[in-house]
Amino acid sequence: MTDPPSIDLGESVAILGIGSELRGDDAAGLELLRRLESRTGASAADRLLFVEGGVAPENHTGVIRRFDPDWIVLVDAVDFGADPGSGKWVDPGDLGGESFSSHKSTPAMLRTFLARETGAEVALFGVQPAEIEQGRGCLRQ
């Protein structure tokens, strides 16, 4: 487990939800992003940006770059062997070169790309999926 990032209250944060709603709980990152956004007040709009990256999160680099965040938090389904719906901070480098998800780039590749393109610190928050089979909708609890 990685320690939570040390994000100061005054820093700007882009939260990038990743996943596919066509592969079961692979959409856990998108669902968490939507829940966070629905609970965030308008007063935080100058410090928080919510981006639905879907299966091609790298395509949203422009909007993130224009926001000029201090931090980018990737939110994605990550199998770390816990109870479904559990979450934890993950070092993308610990996931190796493979991704079980529907998106092509690995979290480590995405972290490197976003850090280089934006100059922001990048962290990954993983949500344990129950299943990620094609054609199954996200389990909403």
C-alpha cells in the first residue's frame, strides 16, 4: 500500500476517473468520480476538476493541462485482492506492465505521461472490483 498523497487544501486537484461501463466493475473509477463530484460544492470549483476519462484517459490531457493542477488523482479499478468496493492508494509501478482493464495504457505509463505533460504530481486510487466481464454493468451499491 502506498501512503496517501500529501495534498494541501489550497492546491488544485484534477480527479480522472478511468474505466469502461461495458466491463462490469471496471467502471468503479467512473462511479467513484461521479459520486465525489455530486458531493462537492461549487466553492471548490476553482480547486477541483472532475474528468471522466473512460477507456482513453490520455485523450483528456488538454483539459487537465488548461486547468493546471498541482495534483492529478487517477481513480481506477485495481485488483489488489480485497473485498469488492474497497479502496486504497496504489503505486502504479507496483502493478507491473500489465493492466486487466479495458484501457490500453497501464497506470504507470499514464502517470509518467501526465506528469511530463502537466508538471503535476500524480497519484492512483484503486477500487477493488468484483468482476470485470464484458457486457456486465457496474455493480452500484
